[in-house]
Amino acid sequence: MSPPPPPSLLSLAIHSALLNISRFSDLSSLPDPVLLELFEQKTLRAGKLTEKVLKLFMATGNDEILLFIEKNIQLIGAQRSSNYIGRVRCCCVFERECLFGPEREYKMSYTVKDGEVDIVIAALHSDLTSFMEEWRPIFSRFHIIIVKDPDLTDNLKIPSGFNVNVYTKSEIDRFVASTGAKLHFSGYSCRYFGYLMSRKKYIISVDDDCVPARDDKDLVIDAAAQHITNLSTPATPFFFNTLYDPFRPGTDFVRGYPFSLRNGVTCALSCGLWLNLADFDAPTQSLKPNARSSRYVDAVLTVPTQALLPVSGVNIAFDRDLIGPSLFPALRLAGEGKLRWETMEDIWCGMCAKVVCDHLGHGVKSGLPYVWRKEGGDAVESLRKEWEGVKLMEEVLPFFQSVRLPRSAVTAEDCVLEIAGMVKERLGSVNPMFGSAADRMLEWIRLWKAVTSESPTSKAV
């Protein structure tokens, strides 16, 4: 595989300008194309449009920028408020200010349309009738991608009435043969084939052993709507808010929270939770066979920068454009099984994704929404398969804690390539499993770049 081309001087200069945007006093000398890219593609997407930065762009007199501001941004004059007396506030409405009420107007959010979302389901069970019917009120308004585990021999049973595309072993094998890919999309790893085939900005992924949960008021939880809310409102990774997510109704930033950080950053990854069967590892599940997750906590929080977490593929959503390349099937255990506690692929790529988010300035949220998880299995038997992964985690954590990516890495693809090189260099000698994982990461980026500009071929149901 040939190395990726180096970033251009222009892209590096724009990236550097974004990092230092709050320090500039004049942007009028920039050429219009550079100014527009810095404003639309960088500053807005990174959630860095503060009042000061907005005025900086307005002062350039660029017609396209002024037109955008006129359509989307309201400058609200000084209003008497207990928190903001006599302060001019900048409000990016993007059609969602009704979500928070007038007192929340100074915060940035945006509307996600149903057509921008794919639901991706890894089918490890052939009869999806009950699963799909449970989710019908929630999933029916979205496009759905179902990827059948290549090791599953029975035909899938999917009820009608859904906008769904199915990928089976024949489609996967045809794709692998045409690209020369060496990746395996079996077991839970088949979901990543769906990530690869999707062309939507947002992906929501739920295991096929999960159904909608109920909250503490016995109301059905719309997991899709909550994931979308998490992704469409800013995250606050640089300073922890003790009232958790300040962008949820009924809460705000606490006393002492720096005003310079209150705009937040784009949330790129939403990690939901689950009730009933807890996502323990096999040793813990063996010791607590009857333990169940029964506590519903009505909260969402941003995971702080440089804090790692075990991302589970049971119930997640993410911005495919921003971090899609950092969610991949790389770390495979010897004798990996078909139960969630027999795998480590989601834990490994989750830590990669968190490092990528930290480096690129994106946020990760954890908490709501909940799903109800039904999967069972023999934890003692699974322990024999997962024990190798349990031991490897003691090597993995210090590695990811020490990863520092170069400033030249300005996309998720760049970051994954850099991490793969570090894995090969620093962990390859510890266990050959890590060297294989690094090779798969490189292969994944090659595939991602090759297929994201093409239209997938799939079979509709």
C-alpha cells in the first residue's frame, strides 16, 4: 500500500488558522476561497463560531458569508438577563432553537433530517421478525442497512414495510474479491461492512439482541431521536460540567464554567447504554451470573478530553463524515466467538475513535439513550475465548494513553494511519495480534477511500 500523499501547505495553513482563530484581529487579507473554506468547512463544523469570531468574519465584508449570517444567525441585542446583563449574544438557530427555549438561544445546534441517517444492524440471528416489529415505530422512518453474518446459513426473515437494504455473504464476497481486501466481516464485524456501504452523514447501530427500553416513567425510549439529539448538540470535552450535558432542557452550565468554552464542539460519537443484561466481560459475568443492569439514569455527559472509555457496539451512533474511518474491524481474538463478551473489536476501535476525536477537537457523549438487551450465553465457556483479550487490555490502555498525533493529521483517515504505524512499531513485538490489527487498520483506510465515492450495490427487501 502506497503511503498517503502529504497534506498541502494550504490545508495545513487553514488548519493552523482554525486552531488559532480566536487570536486573530483581522481576516480581510485572506483570498475569498480560503476565507470561505475557513468559515464554512472549518469554523462552523468545529463549533468555534463565538461572538468574537463571528464579528471577525463579518468585518471581512465577504458577500457569501454575510448572506449565510443573514439567513442563519440572529444578533440579539442587549437583553436584561440574570446571567447576561447588557451582553450582545450570538445565536445560531439552525431551526432548532425551539428545542431549548429563548433562554438557550446563545447555543449552537442544528436539525438532522431523517434522510441523513442510516440504521445499521448486524444480523447474527436469521429471524429478525420480532426484532424489527419492536423497532418499527422508531426505525420505519429511516433507511436501514442489514448485514447478514456470512457464517449464518439460514435465510433472513424480515417483515415488510421497511426501507431496507440487505448485504449477504455473496455481496460481501464479491466486494472482497473486487478490492483484494483481506478483512473479515464475520460475527459482529459484519456491522462494519454496513458502515462502509452507507452514504449517509449519520449512522445509528444497534445489536439485533436489543429492543426499545422504557424509561423511569414507563414510556418507550426513542433511541434514534436521542442519539440524533446527542450528535446535533455540542459536546463539552475541555471542562467537565457537573450538571452533565448543559444542552439538555432544564440544565445549563454551572458557576465557574469558562464562558470561552461554552459554545462547545461538534459531537461525533454518541455511546448509548442498555438495561437488563449488563455488558460485563466474561470473568465478571462468571462471578455475577444473575447480575442485571436495572438502574435508569436520565443523563448524558461528555467524556473529557484524554479520558478513554470502553466503547461498546451494542448501541452507538456517530457522524460518519467526521469519524467513520476510525470505526473498523481490526483486533480479532484467537477463537473469537459470537457473543458480545467474546469479542474485543469494538473496544479497540472505540479507543482509536476517542483518540481521533480528541486530536481533531470533536466530542464524545455517553449516557442516554437506553435499549433493552436480551442476549444470553455461557459466560464460563466464553471466558476461555476472551481471556486473551482481557490480558491484552493491560497493554492496550497505556499505549492509547500515550498516543500523540502530529498536527499534519487533519482527517480521521490521517489519524488512523498514524495510529496504525504506532501500533506496528510499539505493540507489534508484544503480541502478533497487534501487528495484524495494524495491518487491518491500513487495509480499512484503503477500502474506505476506495468506496466512499462509489455507489454501493445491494439487495433491497
